[in-house]
Amino acid sequence: MKNTNRIKYIFEDNDIIILSKSAGLLTLPDRYDKSEICLINILKSRYGDVFTVHRLDRETSGVMVFAKNAESHKNLNEQFQERTVKKLYHAVVAGIVTKDDMEIDIPLMTDPSNKAIVKPSARGKESLTKLKVLERFRIGTLVELELITGRHHQIRVHCKAIGHPLLVDELYGSASEFLVSSIKRKYNIKKNEQEKPIISRVTMHSYSLAFKHPCNSDSIQNGAMISFIAEYPKDFSALVQVLRKYSKLPDYYLKSNNLY
């Protein structure tokens, strides 16, 4: 896997590019500041023509696919529109999610009073997220989320709607960063030093992507189902490790709530 600072290249052939985007990097050019670095411009400077199939928010890290020709672009677009692409995200949400699995079927719409915000509404578009608990902690839960529809901010709004916003989400939650001192007793900071946050962006990562290869390649036959995983970046991995170390749920709680 090649690493060019803000991009980790996972796979490529004549038709597709699979990569892991770092948090903080725009997928497409900023609407107002065209000079800001974005992923599609980085790819175009390296490959020439590259076609965007989907996008990730600036603060979200993880796996993405890009097409290298019009035929692949058309095929992948159809797969996304027909919802045959399997998109799995991992996220740390606030609080203890007690159900092991659930479907969050809540229509969403852009808030008319603030176009930057999405909200639940009976007048909104159909939106479905499937949630599966991976690991529980005293202050949060590591979950896997399958995105069935792909609405703007869908996971963030759906998690908030069920009472478990992302552990760090300044827009839809209550925290802009996560500090070890918030869960570790007697956390000592050296004199004249300020504690650095473990993570200071949304606690969500695009973990895996599975779809049918759009064209014939040297190693993959047209129509074969392929799957790619993006490993946790340092900040997300560190968050999970800290929660395991300092926010472990006691056995009596797990037993009394049948959470084994």
C-alpha cells in the first residue's frame, strides 16, 4: 500500500482507484475557495482524467473508489444508484447502545433555516442505516454502520436521532474533541503544557467498500464482487485503544444487562 501523506493507495488497475482518504481533506473543490487542496485535484494531477463516484465529508477518513474512464464511471454510478454497493462505516458514538442490532429508518431533509444542517422530517427523503454494535465502553460504543441510502450527514443525524450522537461531533453532538483526562483518573499534565486531544474530528471512519468490478482487468473478471478495507487511521485507532484501557465496562453491568 503506497502512502502519499494524505492518501493511502490500496488498489488500482486500468479502471478503478481504491484509496483511503485522511481526515481533513476535501473530496471535491471548495465552493468558495478553489485554491484549497482537494482529493480529486490531487488524483487528476497524477492520472489525468479521473471520475468521482461518491464522496466523504472533509472530517471523515476511509476507503473510497474513483473511476479512471467513462465506462467504469457509468457502471459504478449505476451500482451506487441501485444500492448494490455495500458501504460499512465504523464509528464511536456517545453512550451505551443496548441493542446489538437495529435499523434506523428515519427520513431526512436539509434544514430550511440552515442549509449546512440535516434534520429528521416526515417530509424528508427515505434514509436507512443499519447499525451493529462491535464493542461497548462506559462512555461510548464502537458500532458498525451500513449505509443503505447515501444522504448528506446521514450517519451523524441518524445516530443523534436515536440518542447516541458521535462521541465527537461539533455540529450534531456536544464535543469538538476527546481528551484522555475526561476518562482517566489522576491524569497528570506537565507544568506549562496543554493536553493534546486524542481525536479532534468526527469519530467516524469509512471502513469497507464492496461492489462488482465495472470492467475486465488483468486480475479481476467483469462482474466479480470485490471488497476493500481501510485500516483505522492513528487518531481513530488511538481513541479505541484509550477507551479499551480506561473506559471498560465492569462485568456486573454486562451481566445485569445481558450485554455479553
